[in-house]
Amino acid sequence: MIKTLLLYIISFMVLFLAIHLSQDSILNHFNISVRYSLWDTNLFFAISSLVICIHFKFFSFIKSLQPQLGFIYLPTLFIKGILFFIMFQSSVFNLDVLTTAERLNLLTPLILFLGLEVFFIVKIITKNEV
């Protein structure tokens, strides 16, 4: 159990650092600036995905929840979107128009962290079906 949780934490930390450093490098190379904090948005995506994975690992130990894990996972993207809106309403959603670079720098970490999250969730769900 502890080994799995450490795997989750390390995986999300490595992905966070890779995404953030590559975004910083690319933006600096092309002299592009974004009007919101990349660190904060990336950290939000990393922590929210990590929290979902950890909760699902604990949910997988509850026998009555095991058949429902897939259905429980469905609303997490919606909830994550609402939390993102609430937390970044003043910095991201107050901007009239997002530039293409700003959009890509929001979308890329969202998709990558979501991909890692889904990978771990699928492993949890398939392990419980066996």
C-alpha cells in the first residue's frame, strides 16, 4: 500500500516537474509570457489528480464500493473543473481573451495529468475486477 502511494506521489511529482520545466523553457525560448501563474495551475492539476488516485486506492479496499468504482470516477472531471474555476476565477477566467500560448499551457498539463490519473485509476479498477 505504501509502495503504491509512493509510486503515485513520485509519478505526479516527476510529471509536474517535467511539464513545468518544459513550459518554462519553451516560453522563455520564444519570449512568450502568460498572464497567470503556470506554477499554480500545474500544481492544481497535479495535486487534484494525485488526490483522486489516492482516494480511489482507499475506496478499492471497501468491498461495497468496489463494483461502483467506475461510476464513482465519472464525476471527478466535472468536480475538478468546478474547483479549477473557483480557484482561478480571478487569474484565468477574468481575462477577456486567452492567447493560443495561454490556452495550450492550460490544456497540455490538464491532458497529461488526466492521462496519468486515468492510467492509475484503470489499474485500480481492473485489479478489483479480477
